[in-house]
Amino acid sequence: MPGVRTPARPLLSLLDRARARRELGELLRLAGPLILAQLAQTGMNTVDTLMAGRLGQSALAGIALGAVVYGLVLVASMGILLSVAPVVSQAIGGEDRNQASRAARQGLWLATGLFVPGFIVLNLAEPALLALGQNPATVELAGGYLGAVSFGLLPTLLLVASRGFLEGIGDTRPIMVVHLVGIALNVVANDALMFGRWGLPALGLVGTGVATTLVYTLMTSGLLIYVATRHRAYRVLRGLRKPDPTILRELLRVGWPIGLTLGFEVGLFSIAAILMGLFGEAALAGHQIALQAASITFMVPLGLASATGIRTARAMGANDPEAVRRAGLTGLAVAIAFMLTTAALFRFAPHLIVAAFLDPSDPANAGAVAYAVTFLGFAALFQVVDGMQVTAAGALRGLKDTRGPMVISLLSYWGIGLGTAVVLAFPLGMEGDGLWLGLVAGLAVAAVLLTRRFLVRTRKLAASQPTVSRQPAG
């Protein structure tokens, strides 16, 4: 009717939906290459596990134990370097290219410094594993692998730092390309060095470690050459004359809680694997298969988490609280949707997954196959909460909020998760089943608390800055 004003809400709803669609598009544009890169990276670990399985159940148990130690050291070090991406991204959102360049350079310095303690730990792991009551034959195999792969820690950490710079500026496709090439190289190098092809000695699990070192050296060299040539204006490699204490402190301030957070999570899985070893070789081999399968599916929300962190950081740099919240919620929704499908796969087709790792018709593998099928059922329970917790943590990293998530992780993983696992496995006699139920409990608590923290933080941001300063850069 004339003189009657049309309600504004439908128009606002249309705008909200349009912004949500645009956010989803931006998220997937960034996340697609990162997800493929994460899948390729874990694919390298899967290749190692698959090819070790051809050496027999003992070799599979050996690489399971070695991978636990290496993974713990790598993730703790890598976590600190994950500060590079949000620092670079917020600088880009605030249109400060110089700050982004400085963060990239100091990330490389930080990676070099983190290599030294990691190398020492990896080469001292064998006596520690023996002291923890692990099978001496399995420890010997794991020790040979760790000694060889320890030299690959430096190029791996430099790759993480370089990748953080490219993620921060939104150039993620080269990361995908390097990792896809890496997985192909890893198959060839493993085959040559593990089984003695082309006149090379058959080194077994030691060959796996040597192959990993060679492949990551090539991958890192390729990515650094790309950074130096394609993004010449940032002068990342040309400005590497000396450390920059101001930026190093910023990276460490943001990064050390991330390192501990990831260390707490990986530590929970590492302790679970070590405790699983107390129940026998078959249980440990079955655990490794189920965990490797869960690691593959986890790469999708992990890539989403990195992209979500980039989007929230970019919005923070542009002073747009509404966009911060929208980016985080979009990432969470996509992660939940994907992990629902993988939960169904683990629950209803476990034998199909196990057959990729071990020959189920071989009677010698019967014990490991039975354990793997059971453990995949438990893995199905934590798929959704695992996706939620990593994506929420990524969104919070974009806000440079890392200390609160660190405390949440300590409580969830080592308090609830490990406590539940130990009680169920030992006093209540559930053994491996109890350990996996503990993992489910820890991840569920972390998912709830981290998601709640993101919602509370973004609500406060919106209340304190109700006016949008400008739109974040795409």
C-alpha cells in the first residue's frame, strides 16, 4: 500500500546469504589446494606404512613406534611455525607488506633454530623407548628409522615456514603442487632404498627414513625457489642476513602455545600408541592401521582449519568483526559435513580400509586385522568432533588467540582424554578398546570448548566494534 514502508529484514537476509556464499567460495578456493597438500603429506606417511607392511608385521610395528616419536617432535616444532601464516595474513589484511616480509624471513630463522633440539631428541629416543617397556626388537627397528629421518627434520621445518608465508598471502596452489610431486618421489625413493632397487642396498625401515629426508629436501628447495622468483617483491630470501628480534618474539609469542597445543594432542595419540604396545605386536599394528586411516580423513578439516585461520586473520586485519565470525562458522560447517561422511565409511566399511594395509587372507595377519576393524569403529565416533576441534582452533589462530586453546587442549587431551584412556584400559580391563574410548572423550571435550571460545570471542569483538571499518581483502 502507498505510504507503507517495506520491511528491511528480507533485504538484509539476502545480503547475509550473499556474503555467506562469497565466504564459502573464498574458503574453498584457499582450502582446496591446502587439503590436497595435506592429503599428499599424509599420503607420504601412508606410503611408508603400506610399504613397511610388505616387510611384515614386525616392520609395521617398528614404523608405528618410530612414527609416534617423529610425529610428536615434528608437530611440536611445526606448531610454533604455524604462527607465520596468521601474522602474515593479518599484515596483508592491514595492507602492511613490509610486516609480512619480515614475518616470512623470521619464520625461516625460527625453523632453523627449532631443528637442533628436535634432532637431538630423535637420536636419543631409542633408550627412552626401551625404558618404557617396549619390545626391544621393535625399538631397534624404530631407532634405525628415527636416526635416518632425523636429518629430514630441517628441510621439513623450512617447508612449513615457507608454506606459512604463501598461505598468509593467499597463494596456496604451489603448496599443493610441491606436495603432490613429493608423494610421487616418495614412492620411488622408498622402493629403491627399502627393497634395494637399481643396485642400491636394501635398507628396510632405515631406507624409509633416508627417502623421507631426500624427498623433503627436494620439496623445500622447490618451494623456496618459487617464493624467491614469483614473489620477488617480498625479498624473503634476499633479506635473510640476520635475525629480527622483534618479529621473532611475535612469532614465538603466537607460536609457542600452538606448538604446545598440537603437542598435547599428538602426545595423547603418542602415549596411546606406546600403551597399545604393551598389549602386543598385533594390537599395535592394528592401532597403526586405524590411526593412519583416521589421519587421512583428518587432513581435510586440517586444510580447512588453515584456510579458516587465513580468512579470520584477514578479516581481523581489516577490522571486520562480522566477517571474522562468518569465516569461522563457515569453516566449522564444512568440516562437520565432511566428517559425517567419513564416520559412515569407518563404521560400515572397515574391512575395505584394512585390506589396503594388510592381506586379510594371510593367517599371520589375523590378529592385526581384527584389532584394526574394532579400532576403526571407535575412530568413527570421533570423526565429527575431531573436525570441529581442529577447525575451531584454526579460526582462533587467525585471531592470534593461542594461549586459551592451549589450556583447553591440556585439560581435554591430558586430563579427560588420557585419564579416561588409562582408567578404561587398565583398572577396568578394556585394554585397546579403553584407549580408543579415551581418545574419543578427549577430542569431544576439546571440540565443545574450542567452538564455544570462538563464539564468545567473536561475539565480544562484534560488541566492541559494531561498525565495520572496511571489507577484508579476498
